Amino acid sequence: MKYGYMNYRKHLLVSKNDRPMNLGDPIQSFAVLELYKKLGISEEDIVPLDRYDLVDYDGEEVVAIINGAENYENFAYCTRFLPLSKRIHPVFCSVHLHRELSEAELESLRNSQPIGCRDEYTVNYLKSKGIDAFLTGCLTMLFPGRDNTKDYDKVFIVDCPEKILACIPDEIKENAEYLSQVIRMKSNSVDYRLTIEETKEYNRIAKAQLYRYRDEAKLIITSRLHVASPCAAMGIPVVLVRDTF
């Protein structure tokens, strides 16, 4: 049997050829691939599963780590991945839920309990529904540590709110490089999603930015969870800042 991971072949929005992409999504996929690598699973036994097709998936049966968030109600497309296809044998780990689930969705989780959750809110919600749940934190905390014998000289400020920027010392800001985890991608797709090749490019860009952090950063200041957690795992000093919660 193959091993699956969630792959984010994004939907296109109103213009159908251009949309913002959060690089944090594929970074969650990379975390699962890192875990499979640690478990000694060969690359030829690992297959991508479309994040937005998990309900209707009809391919070969797979064991799959299911992580990530399931909480969005206001997108122009369906983001729900529950109840999972019967052809997916899930291991739920690092899941975040922040909406009221239907009975069919809850039953899907009951059939796969215990459920590993990213946060205490999700643990408490599932327990309130009679589902065995426990706290794992985020899978991106499993990225391997970087070489700590090297000298790193870059400060990256990533999607830092203006309100917070005013609090950062000038000597840090003056020598910092400002980055974003959100990029815009144009698509030549003839349907409502990125093409397979465009999805590969999206993953490539996310990996390149993650490796920049790993290979250059002496400090990262960010509002993005999926910058802070993988970078902390790799041993990079990180300040996680928010002006909303």
C-alpha cells in the first residue's frame, strides 16, 4: 500500500488566472514528507493526494497522514476534507478544526480516533463530541535541525504587521530583509485549479523560501505560524508576533 500526503493544488478565484498563494500550505506537506523520510518510507511509495479532493478520492487505497486546518467557511470554493473517502486510511495528526462539524464528519473522525490535534481548542472541541483526541502540536515542528556550526547573518522580517514594526529596534530593521509568505501566481489552467505543473512550481517556490531561512537567517520576526514553527524546529531564533488573535 502507498503512503499519501496532502498536496495543495489551489483553486483559482474570480479572475481565474491569478490568485494569492500562502507558502505555508506546502510547507505542511513538506513536514509530512520529512516524517515519512524519518520512518524509512521510500519515495516511490509516497503519493500526493489533492487536498481538495479527499472526500471524493477514488484512486488506489493509501495510508495518509492528515494534517492542516479545516476551518474556512468564506472561500469561493469548498475547502472541506471530511468525511474522508473510504479509500484513504488516515492517521490524523496536527489537525486544526474551527467550525461546527456535521454528524457525518464527526463519524468519520470517530472511525479514525484517536485524533492528533495541533491545538488545545481542537482537542477540547472533539472531546466535547465524544471523540478521543490528544495534542500533537504542528508537524512542521519536526523539521530537522540545521548545521549550528555555521555563521548566519540575515534578519528576515516576514509579514510583520505595521503596528509591530514600530516596536522593532531600528538597528534590526535597517539591516533586515522583508519577505512575505504570500505570493501571487498566474495560471494558464483551463479549469478552476492550478495545473499540475503550476502546483509543482508553487511547491518549488515554498521550498526555496524555507531553505533561505534555513541557510541564511540569524533571526526571523514573523506573524506566520508556518514560518515560526519550522524555523524554530531547524534551530533558528524566531519571534512570532501578531496584532490579532
